[in-house]
Amino acid sequence: MSRLGVEKHNRKVQTDILVAGGGTAGFVAAIAAARNGAKVILVEKRDHLGGTHSGGMVMMIRSMRHMRAPRDAAEKKVMIAGYESAFDDQQVVYSIAQEYIDRMLETGSAWGMKGQATARQLFDPEIAKWMIERMVLEAGVDVWLYAQSTDVLMANHAVNGVVIENMLERVEITAKVTIDTTGDGEVCAAAGARFEKGDPETGFGQPLTLYFVIGGVNLEKTLDYIRENPGEFGADYVATLERLRSEGKPFTVLPFKARIREALANGDYPIPYGIEKVNPETLTYMARPMFRNGKFRYDLISHNMDMAYNVDATDRKQLTEATIAMRDVAVRMAAFYRKYVPGYEDSYLVHTAQAVGVRDSRRIVGDYTLTKEDVLSGRTFDDGIGRYGSVVDVHDKDGKQSLMLAEVGGGGWFHVPYRVLLPAGIKNLLVAGRCISADYIAQGCTRSQAACMMTGQAAGTAAALAIRRGVEPRAVNISELQKTLIAQNQLI
């Protein structure tokens, strides 16, 4: 009998592979494991799969291609404005990620061309939930939504599964291999794995975001205002927006700094949680028309901005306070737009995201830790399980500095080594997604959507191979793993 007076059913379930967390890395890990012959259970505490990819309304995958860093502030504006329509440079992430995009394209739920991805691949986050469910179920995965992990099953430093609880039952799921794709490394931490948090100099992580959508926008009037003020926005940026709009391509609108300065002087601009003031000169946030049912909806604009600083996202109290504050910021940002930005006079807040955008929390310490130097030099590894070439994207921690956008060197990509998926000292456990073993700067690259999908696929495939060969994941034959991933169209 529980303390609430409801008797819970206790039962035990066995599976080959348990994937804990159905977000961007988790759904791909589950598909990969199942397609490689394993019996898979995917558990997710929310009511949808995809995490911030879908419920978090991120609505774009960055970056399945190498991304060149801007040379100066003016070029930075132009590049950010046009990433969603750019097919430049080498694509390095394919496989399940590309298959997912192609299927979204077939349903009119993504923009672009089949078989390729843009630098920031735009899609409809609502249809993403449905498409992810279709792909996971077609692979034969047993999906458990509303499934909260409350404990880990362990013996002799080996993870043997997790305990799932809800209002009705308590279930012990035993698994030969468990994959932690919770984003926060929840299973790893419960198993005693070592981890790091935040910038080693300050202890603070990157700011949090709560995406929000504003409807009723007359974007043509907004673009007219931008055209009429080239001195404020920059002539090249204005020309880029005009070209992309005339070609019917996606684009990103950057902050209206003159209007922000005016609103700040009048006390009408919301200050994000955790900082005391905003610097309009270093402020970076993005607004994009949404793509729905095969076309851009220029009256429906998604907004992404840093809203909460100096928050430990693994602390329930801090995260609760930050979430409430961010929703307040979203409401007040909608009011700012109505009052100060041309084209938004009759606009309204449509909704805020289901899932908070957490850029970093725990970083699990693995058998190897990917470093800033590895990423920026474009290092290759003998145990590489995929390539990645996104810019290193580290947002400021105090609202005063510009975000960091550093380019990957070498051949334009680096290897993600298999060892970063293996929590040090723990057996039968893999990790994928934004909490893999990487230092603070390297994680600013590997936290991105495409990297999460790529590491998820590698973890799911490795887990299935471990079971097939009767070995612990740490003993998987790297050559066999790489050949299997290559056969699945993953670049090594």
C-alpha cells in the first residue's frame, strides 16, 4: 500500500535493451537497437517522444553539415539569417537522421530536398512527435510513456535495469544493456557514475530557453521596417532577408536592438531570470516563420531566446523557479513585440513549449573525455563512431558577452569516439545525447540535435552487437561496430 492509500502492482519485465529517455538521442537509439535484432523497451516520463526536438519546439536540426564560423559580426548576421536554406559545405550526418528528415519531407512537414539536409534543417515540431512514434513503433520498439525512473538495478558495478513507477504500478525492468538518453544522465548518476557540471571556472552552465510562438504577425510590415533601417541591421543582412523571402526560402530574423534599447529605457523589456540587466549589443535571439503543411506561415513566428541563467537543471526547485520565470518572460516578450516591433501590433502568444530547453547539466565522465582541442582541431579516433562538424555554440553565462561560435578545424569534422559513450567504471551501461563524456566547450558542439541522433544510433547499435556477441558493451569489437554503422549509412 502506498502512502496515498493506493495499492501498487509490483511486476518484473525482462528485455534485451532498455533505453531510458525518449528524446532526440533516445528515439534513434531505440530504433537502431531494434533494427539490429534486439528486443527493446523505450521509457519516457513525458507524454511524447522527441524531447526538446519536438515538445521543446526547437524545430530545426543543427548541424548535419560542417558549419563555417563567421569572420566578423556582419557576416555572422548574414550566416545566421540563412542557415535554414544553406546546403553549403560537407554533410557528415546521415543514416536514421536523414531517413527521418526524408519522411518528414514526404508529409510536407519539413523544408528542403530529399537525401540532403540544410545547415539547420527546418521541420514542424508537432508532426515530429507523430513521425517519431511511427518510426519507433515500425522498428518494433515497446514504448512506455508516462514512465518515471525511480531507481537503478545494480550488482557488482553493473547496471541490470531500472525501476519504473507510476500511479498504478512499480515495475522492475531488467535489461542486458541499458542506454541512458535522459539528457541529464539520470541513470548514470543513480548508478554512481562520475559526472561534471557547468563551466569549470564558474560552475554555471549555459542559459535555459523556453521556446514560444507568436501568431497574428504581419511579417511583411516587419520586413519593411528592416529594409527601411539598413544602418541598424546592416545592408548585407537586409539584402539576405529580401532574397530569401523573395525565393520563398526559410530565414531567421535577429533582434531589434534599437527597439530593445527603447523598451529597456521605458521599463518594458523583460530581464531574463538570474541576471540583473541585458546588454542589447551582445544580445542574440532568433525568430523564424514556422513551416506547416508544406508552406511557411509568415503570420506564425517561433522565438528562441536565452531566458534563465545560472540554473542547475538537475535541481527540481531551481528548475521550477526558472520555468515559471521563463513563462513570464514569454508573456512579457509577446507584449514587447506588440508595443515596439512593427508588424506585431495585432499579434498574440500562441503557446510555449512543453519541454524546457536545457543546454547542459551533467556531463558523464567516460572512458575518454572529448576535449575542446579534439573538436577545434578536427581530431580523428580509431574508435570513431560518427563524424560531426557543427560550430561550437556556447552561450554566455551572464547576459553580458556574445555567444561563442568557433569552427571545427582539420577536415571540417571530428570523430566522436566510442569511449565517450561508456561511463567510467560502470558495466552494461551506455550513454548518448547531450550528456556524453565531453568537456564544457566540446559539449557546446556535441549537445546539438544532429550529434545526439548520431550518438544515439551508435549506442543502440553497439548495445545490440554486445548482446549478439554475449559481451559487455565495453568489449564490443570496434571494427564490427564501425562496419555495421557504415552499412547503415553512418559516416565514419
